Amino acid sequence: MPRTSTSAAAASGAAQPASFEQAMQELEQLVAQMEAGELPLEASVAAYKRGSELVKFCAAQLDKVDSQVKVLEGEMLKPFTADNAGEDD
């Protein structure tokens, strides 16, 4: 099977991203490549696998930040609504 020069071809062996933003950027690139139909089947499977890893990484980062915010706010988080978006407590 021919090798491709896309990042998705080597995606399954890629290291963990350095940040949430880096993971999101890589995920956006993978999605764009897959939607454009630029990848052969094997590379698409590798891209899907890498995308799943990136989604898990991002979800874990968001959970971590959510926990930190809860600690900072003393578990008193209020749901965000457009009505209280500009309010200062």
C-alpha cells in the first residue's frame, strides 16, 4: 500500500499534545482532511484513531479545568445565561 505524506498517516504513533489548543488544532486538521476525502482508507482509520485520542485528551483537560474552577468558586457555580452574562456578583 502506498505511503502518504499527510500527518494522518503517522497519526496513530503521534505523541500526546502539549496543550488543549494544540490538540484542537490537530483535531481540526484531521477532520478537514477526512472531510475532503484526501486520505486513503488506511490513513483514514489512523486519523480516526488519532482523533479519538485527541478528543479524550481534550475532554480530560476540560474536566481538569472544571474541577479547578469549582474549587476556586467553592462549588457555587451558576449556570451561564445571556441574562447574567454582564452581571458582577
